[in-house]
Amino acid sequence: GQLNDLAVRAGLKYFGTALREGAINSDASYAAILGNKSEFGQLVPENGQKWDATEPRQGQFSYTQGDITTSTAKKNGQGVRCHTQIWYSQLPSWVSSGSWTKDTLKAVMATHMNNVMGHYKGQCYAWDVVNEAVADDGTWRPNVFLSTFSTDYLPLSFNLAKAADPDVKLYYNDYNLEYNGAKTDRAVELVKIVQAAGAPIDGVGFQGHLIVGSTPSRSNLATALRRFTALGLEVAYTELDIRHSSLPASSAALVTQGNDFANVVGSCLDVAGCIGVTVWGFTDKYSWIPETFSGQGDALIYDKNFGKKPAWTSVSSVL
Ligand code: XIL
């Protein structure tokens, strides 16, 4: 079977992948696998819906990059996760370095969300409303929103998102929640802050940027997911990749990588309320990992020549 078909049969809503905007029109082999809805039932734009892509200058909106994903998904009958709104990164300097009052920054946020979420209304299953608001040590990650509003920007963001699109699922999304440490504790508090303010939140995305051999066990992963389903939310793995910390990977390391992928996907199957898994790209030919973590990589389920890796087989067997 193919991964999305297997995932749906196993009770998930989808098995999906990020779409790299620069590859889809130039690489036919890439496009063919990505566009097979039996393999990937859902797409998410790797970069095209971020603030720097959609509103690079104040009030000038562009959907050229983001629309690549929605039009590809539409053509192939696939769903879409939309990513992302309020984030410190890939945020144009006119926002991050502006001098704002609460009122003026709130207006900027509302205008951005009303335009971008309005443009994609009806096309997304979920939006990542707030991305990466917590640092790895469990403190609040500094950004222009935190410095302007303190943590009030969290419920504010979800309220503005609800006003921009009342029908889409609204997510908090972050990485390293999988380890169930101080960062996970703070993310739980984040959800409670949003809920206590009466603002809407539907889900938490576990990005799942993990490391071969250091990925938590299936049961520990499920325990971390359940901390959020216990608050009435759904959860999903939204950006899964599991990188080798040194390259080239030995054949033993490829087997470990497969076991790690199976533990992540298996943990989602184990948790009622875990609704799907998205990999952050599918081929080692196109991945952010070597660009960001020097010397590391080969974090995905197909190799650079579009051959299925042991990780693909492990995922298909656990589903
Ligand atoms: C990454 C993209 O994959 C890269 O192409 C880009 O240069 C930087 O951003 N967490 C997120 C994603 O939420 O948006 C990031 O994507 C990876 C980490």
C-alpha cells in the first residue's frame, strides 16, 4: 500500500508532506510522487505562506508562492495544512523592527491575517496560528509580539485568526515538544493561557524535527501527545524529519532511522486525537536539514534518487 491510503485505513485523517516551491515545476520525478494522493493525502507549503512571502512590504500581499501548494493540492485531490501566521522567523523587518504600540501592531496582525487567511479560506484544514513561541529552555521566545503585548499576544492571535476564518482548525505549532521537558511544560501553559482568555484553539502541532538514535520511544511520545489531548485539543505531527547527525549514514543507522520513524507514526496511532502525520519533505534531495544543521541530513523517507529508504518501509509497516 501507499502511505496516505494506509494511514487513512489505520484511522488517521492523512499522511502528508511539505511542498518545496522551487522544485515542483522543475523536477518531474518530485512532482509525480508528491502529487500521488495515495502516498500523500495532504500538502503544506514549505515557505510560500510565511509572512515574508505573503506581505513582504506593508499592505502589499502576494500569493504566488503560497498558491503553488493550494493549486497542486486541488489538481490532485489532496488536502492542505496552512503554515504559518505569527512567528518570529521569516518575518519581514518592517514588522520585527517597527516601532509599535499595542493598537498599531494589533492592526498589522489583523490586516495580515484577514488578507492571507481570507485568501486561503476554504482551502486549508488547519492553520498554524502561532509558531515556535517557546524557547528550548522553556522560557518565552523573544519576539516583537511578546515585547509589545507580553503573553497577551497568544490569545490575541487566536482571536484574530478566528475572525479571519471561523471554519479552519487553529493550531499552536512547535518543535522539541516530543521530549516532554521544560519546553513541553511551557507549551501546556500556553494552551491554558489561550483557553483561560476564552480564545479558540483546536490543536497542537508537534513539528517532529528529530535525530536518529535520540528519538523518544513510542510510549514516551504518546505520553507527550496526551498532555495536549487531555486539554481537549487534537494533535498532529506537522514537520516530521529524523536526521542523521553524521553522514554518510551506515546501513545500521538507516535501520535505526526506520525504527525512529515507526515510533513517531506509531505514537500517533496510539493516541485518540492524533489526527495525522506530515513529513517536512519526502526526499533527501530537498530538505532544509543540511542547510541548517551543517554536516547532518538524510532525514527523510526517500533517498536523493527517489528510492524508498528503510524508513519508508518502517512507516508503511507500522500503519
Ligand atoms: C524551514 C524551511 O524548510 C526552509 O526552507 C526555510 O529556509 C526555513 O524554514 N520550523 C518551521 C518551518 O516551522 O517553517 C521551518 O521551515 C523549519 C522549522
